[in-house]
Amino acid sequence: MDNNCEVGRISPFFEVKNTTYGGRACFSAAPLEKGTVVLEANDSVGTCVAYDFRKEVCHNCYTYQDGKTMKFKMTYPDIAHLVTDEVKINAKKFNGAGLWFCSEACKLEFLTQPHVIELIACYELLLSVLKMMQKRAVDELQERSREQITEDVINHAWLEVIDSWIPKIDKMKLSKKMSQLPDITEEEYNCARFVIKSLFTLKYLDPESQTKAAFKTLQSNELSKIARFPILLDFQILIFKTLYIILPGYTRQNLSVKLFRHILGSEYGNAFGIWEQEELSENREFLGYAVYPRASYFNHSCDPNLTKSRIKGTMVFTANKDVPKGEPLCIDYSGLLSHTMLKRRQLLKENWFFECCCTRCESELQAIH
């Protein structure tokens, strides 16, 4: 079997290879000593701060100060010098694009990103839509009928969008398009922000970069996730329609159904949680999530040989024991190591769509029998 992987060498410490049991995994390229940092990933593609914490988390470094509101909100004077003829923002109506920061330095660092005014403008448009929806009664999404979700069902729903809805919308003037906006709540708003950030990052990402290659080959868990939560299909289509209507041309030109589905399909099962760092794991607040494509090839083990940690916006992966050459490098997906084997397997099956067969689970399973 050819075990070469199109992702290439992400780190000098490991290789990503196809496995004999399906999928891909990271294997140590040489013996690793305990304490070796095998990967530092600061190249997230999509990120999103949880809506309930939007004012309490720094949108640059993810600092969280025990529920205190961040003191530095984005203002129009901060961005006035970035506004162009193509990227326009209304100075009198600017609401801050939902961006809060822990310090002036973090705000300035955020603003030094190339082309960041495009991202801010898109965030601001989406925020204005949410504020409009919050002033009126919004219908919640209804659960789909109990039809079995298959790949064909999902594809058919998206074909209707491509073949019927998009051509109809494209013929409308802007005012008529805006009247076709679907209702959104905070939940759709947050997911739409994640998609906007992904579109922005991908637009300006070096096409030859490892990050781009890793993102393109991320496994999509679209079918598994929607089969478990059928309402997600309508949820996704609603978000796509919202973005298709409101996004300006410089961002909408990159919004295709194919890319949109991959952004969300690969987020399911590949995103890393942004957690409060000071508290014990069982008491930590979930502050948001981010997708780091180069870090998404570490498989799970209930006896991991890597420890993951976060330093501001960088994910760090460190060997927590000596690791021989050729050994799979694994992390703990979600702080579930204290659970029983049956509970761990249940959680992994429900949230990451696989049956854990790590050495610890196999050993504990044999002990039961």
C-alpha cells in the first residue's frame, strides 16, 4: 500500500501518512524526547468566539478575564485609514463589527493583518443583519421530518440552492435581495462569522502553503454530523443564503457551495476548542473554537503521547513521554480521559464519529471480558 500523503512534511518531527486501518495519522520521524515541541500552529483558517463571550474574550489573543468585559472595542477612528473606495464602511453607523480586545496593543496587532478591512466590513454587515433580526420576532428552525439523511438527500438540497435559488437571487436588485434574507439568531450569526473568517483567510493564503494543502485534504464529517442532527442541513443552507445575499463582491466571489460545505464539513470533528486556561478542566469556560489544518492530523488516544496547550492564538503540541521512531503521535480530543472506557467511547462516537480502538481502550475492554 502507498502510504504517502499529499499533505507533505508538516514538521521535522513527524510525517503524515495513510494508515493500513483507514485515514491518516502522524508518525514520529525520529525518536522524540519527553518535552519536545513537535508542532506550533498559529495558522488557523477559521475562528469564532462564542456569542455569549463576545465582549469578554479578546478577539486577537483569546484572553479571558473571569467574565470581565474587554475594555477596547473596535471604533471607526481605528479603521478610518483602512477604508477604500472598494471597501466602504459607514462611519456614523459603525457598530464595532463585534470585535473586542484586551489591550490597545492587541487591537493594533489585529489591524496589521493584510486586507483586514475586508474582514471587518463583512463582520459589520453580518452584525447589522443580526441587530435587525433581534428587533423582530424570528422563527426558529423547525426539525426536519424524520427522513433518513443520506449523501443524496444532502446533495439534492444543495442542488436546489444552486439550480433554483441562486439564479433567482442573482436577477434581483439589492433592495429585493435584502427582502429575501432568512431569519437568523445568535447561533447562525456565530457560525456565519466562522465562515466569513475562513473565506477571508483562504482568499489570501499562499496556494502553495502547507496550511492550504492541509485544509484542502481535511476530512469532512458532513454526512455523519447531519445524519445525527438533521436540522443542521437547513441551518447550513440558511447561513449560506444569508452570506450570499449580504457579502460584498470581494468576498462573495469566493463563496461557492462546494467550499462552504467543506468549511463546515471539515469543522465538524477537526476544530479545536478555545478554553479558559486558568481554571481546572471540569470548570473551564468554552470560549470558542478554531480550525488549525496542520494540527488536525493528530489522531486521538486515551493514552496520548502528546499534550496540547494554547499560548494566545497558537496551539502547541509537546511530547509528554519519550516516543520511539515510527510511533503514532496522538492527542486527547476533549478532556475525557477521566471517564470510564465505555463513556469515553460513547462520547468519541457521538462527537467525532469513530469507535476508539486505542491501546488503553483495548486493554480495558479485555479486562471487562
